[in-house]
Amino acid sequence: MSSRRAVLVVSPEKPEAKQAAQRIRALLNEFDALVEERVADNAVIEDAPDADLLIVIGGDGTLLSQARRFAHWQTPLLGVNVGRLGYLSEFDEYSLTRQANAILGGASPLVIAERRFLSATVHAGATSAVVEAGVALNDCVIAAGPPFRMIEVSLSINGELGPTIRGDGVIVSSPIGSTGHNASAGGPIVSPELACMIITPIAAHTLASRPFVAPAASVVEIHLERANESEAGQGTTLVLDGQVHHRLREDDTVRVTVSDSVARMVCNPDSGYWSVLVRKLGWAAPPLNC
């Protein structure tokens, strides 16, 4: 039995992550598993080291950013939560330590879940030239932005024109991201095992507006009929995973598809998706007895 080789990726913004990293580094050294250590930033890294997994210490935001950063490596990511919720990061320091022999020592096979990214491109005005491109694991959000007037977008799926949405924007979410911004805006919670996209208007100016679940093979196009701009250069924006921002202008089109690229996430065998949904998000929790 040989130890698995790991790259340690630590959030530089969280003191708790640095403290946890000291103890996890020692744990990795016990198994002779530590290959190298990196800071959780956005620096491009071309060459993948000889490693069996990436251990990312931080919160869900750190895991999202590093999933995008290391997507081309295809090395499994194991998230260790030191943040508040830790919904996507399935481990904490205690559970990783308790399962160290299975995960680091190689006593058991890793349980891997593959989660497909969303791919988003911004096409400028009448030329339709691609001016921005990126991927998101959780969601692609068109946000109204300053000066926060209602915007207007027309939606089409696979070239067939759909509704015009007036309101604060629209969310295109992956199943794994359905419990995030999408759920807050009234969208459905969707099992991450399904292959689909969830389209949810934000504060739509009609009672008839409803979220819609589209097959993964769909091409979703959102055309900016009316957008916001401000003197400060801000305005309507495409936001990927709440972290990457691309300015949008009137007559731009955002095209969203399900990418062929996947994030390979190490699952905690002691907790399943639905139990986490109940425990951390309070799914179907009864009213408090005040």
C-alpha cells in the first residue's frame, strides 16, 4: 500500500486556513504524501505535478476558484472547510484527520464525483465577435448593476426565441450550484447527478415568470435589450461563480452551454448530498418553536 501524493493549496485570506494548514501539512508528512504547497490565487499554472489529489483549505469560494484554476489538470480536489458554511467543501480538519489512512494512506479508493462546468461567452453587439469567455462551476449570473435600474433581456434556447425578461437579471446555474444564488432567487434545488442547466430570473417584473430547467445539450443565449451603464464604468455585468466579472453592454449576447470540462471532487464517504442539504441548509426544517 502506497501513500497518495497531494498538493496543498491554502487560502491566503483566512487566518483559520493558515492555522489548519500547519496541522494538515504535518498530517501529510506523516504519510510522506506532500508533493508541494501553493497559495490559492489565480496564477496560471501550466504543468501538473505528479499528484493524486489537490487538498484545498479555505471555504466554498476558495474551492470554486481553485476548481476553475486547476480544471486542466483533472486532478481530484478535496475541499477542507474553514469557512462558515462549507457546502461544497465536504471535509473539515477533523474528518480529514479521521479518514487520513483511507484517503492519504491509500487504504480505500477515492470516491470521486465529476461536476461539469458551465461555459460562457460574451458576443459583442452586431458583430457577434467573442470578447470575453470563461467557465463557472456554480453559476453564470447577468446582474443589473449600477445604477440599478431594471434591465431587459431576451432569452433563446437552441435558436428558438423564448421570453423577454424584465427585472434585475437572470441566473444560469449548474445542478451543483442550484443551492446557491439560484435557490435564493426562488429556483429549484436540483440533484448534482442530473445533466442540465437551471434558468432563473432575478426579481422579474411579472408574476408569471418561473424558473426553467433545460437539458445539458442546450445552447442558452441571453441578449441584452436594455442594460445599465454608469459614469464610474460600472453597470450590467456577467458574474461567474460570484468571482469573475465581465462588463456587458446593450446589444451584447451571452451564450451559455454545459462544458465538456469537469471538476473531479473527492466525496466524503461519511456524508451524502441529501444529508448535507438537510444538515447545512436546513432543507424542509420545521418552524422554530419560539
